[in-house]
Amino acid sequence: MEPIHRHSGGIQALIAAASLAVAILALLHASAQPGAQPREITLPATPNQLVSSNDNAVPANGDSGRPALDQSGRFIAFTSVASNLADNAGGQYNVYLKDRETGSIHLASPGASGAIPDGNSQFPTICSTGRWVAFASTATNLLGSGPVLRPHTWRVYVHDTLPAPRTW
């Protein structure tokens, strides 16, 4: 596993690029739904809520951090090295998307065709609606096809949480 403290100033540029990509996607999504009103959501009444837990509210069995909330506060993207949050998570840092209203959790940095990602994913940012999550990753197997990627090199990805009919 690659240590997360080795990042140079170049990772800041990746984070900025990821944030910009998510902001652009959010604007495009909002303009495609003129007049859409934010809906009211129901969240726990407690002042603190454990988010790094699986669908059954079992806490993560490894470190978690780098949270990013959508505009409503319903969806939160974060990183974790835990192995009990979702299927096909592997043993490295991955990005997850948690629905705070339903408690469901989704691996937002999946390998292509359900494969376990072969590198770390970090630095999530989320659009205002919670649909798109951008992140940086050293994994080489996140794309189904395309160029051969050099291992141990950080790249920026955007994950669409609704590629097919998905219920939250």
C-alpha cells in the first residue's frame, strides 16, 4: 500500500482539477433540470453521526477520513482503508459515498466490471446533488478500456453514481 503522506504539491493540482470537474458536471446537471427544487431530507436528530459504517451500521474496521458533503448534507463522500464497507473494496484506500438518510453505502472508486481496484483512491469531492464524485487514484483498472496506465501515478476520475437505474 502506498503511504498517503508522500504526496507532493502536484496532488493539490489534482484536487483542484477534480473539484472543477465536479462543479462543471453539477452545473450541467442543474441546467438540465430547470426549476428543480431541493427536497427536504430526514436525518438523525443527534448532533453527531457515524458515517464510516456499512449498510448494517457496522463501523469501518480501518481508518477513514477526507469527508466531503453534498449541498443538502444527505450524501457524503469519504476515503477508507476498511475492508467491511462494501464488496470489492480490496486492501487499499477507496472512495465511498454514503447516503445519510437511508444508511446505504456505495463504492465510488470501483474497478472496471466489478474488479477490486489495484491502487489507492483519495481526495474525494462531490457535486451539489451528490450524483458525481471526483477523486484521485493510482489504480490502473478503473476504466473498462483505454490507454495503458502507468502504475503508481495519480490520475483524476469522476464517478457517476447513476450509470444505470439505481435506487437510494
